[in-house]
Amino acid sequence: MMRAFVLLAALAAGPAAAQTPDWCGASSLNTAERTICTTPALQWRDRAVNRLWGRLDGRAGTTVRRDNWLASRNACGSNVACLTDSYDARIFEMRELAGIGDRPRLRPWCDTGGLSATEQTICGTPRLADYDAALQHLSDTLDNAPGPDGWLSRRDSCGTDAVCIEDSYLDRFATLGAIARTRE
């Protein structure tokens, strides 16, 4: 059971502490850039994008795509979830452009037909797919966990609102965490 909580903590924290990007010392940073510079999980994503950029530099259309992505990323402002989604999508796009394998299968059930709008959003958002995997693991390791019916209804009522979906996952983690705490 404790391993499930360690997995959840690792998902929430991201990889080990990131090194602050060199450009973080500039005085003219916008809100998104300041947020990136103070959020380790975004710092390592920024380094991943820069490594991939080095592999793509000079390919037709990559500069235009980069400029469009930067504008989209910067529109997230200080919203860490939005910035994370932006970086994750950009990393996938750049990996495809660089010919580094296909998109990973986010969840086995994503390949089935007839997915709801919420399920499609989860399948298209790496962080939400990670939450789904961690929640499945936690539920599997927690004896007599309450059924997901009520929780699934709440999650599915979010439609395509990724923030709402994420909140529903975090609420479910908190509920299961409280149950696990009482059983330790």
C-alpha cells in the first residue's frame, strides 16, 4: 500500500529536482516563464523540449511551429496544469517530427472504441492518463476500496474540461488516501 502512495507522490512531483534554465536569469520574463523557472516539473520539460529542438533545428517549418507553440504556452500564464499540458503535447509533437518512435499508448483502454468525451480527453492528455494509471494501481492495492461509480459520474460530468477532470482525480486520491491512513 505504501508503494502506491510513493508512486502517487512521484507522479505529482515529477522527476528529481531540475536545474533552473539559464534563461531564468533574464529580467524580462513573462508570467509563464517565471512560473516555469520556479516549477521543477516544468524545468525538466523545458530541457526536454530544448534537447529535441537541437535535433530538429533547421528542418522546414520548425521555427514557425516553435513560435506558435511559445505563444500558446505563454498564454497559460501561471497555470501549471496548462503549462504542463502544453509542454507534454509539444514533446510528443517534436518526438514525432524527429522520428523518435510513435506516441506511447497512454492507457490500454484508450485503444478501444466508443470513448466518452471525458475518456478521450484523458487519453489525449499525458498527465491525466498518468493519474488514471496511478489511481488504478492505488485502487488495486487498497483492500475493500469503495467502488468508483459515484466518482466516475463526477469525473465524466466534466466533459472535456481537463482541469475539472484533474480535480476529480485529486479528490479520489484524497478519498482513498484517507481510507488507507485509517487502515495503517
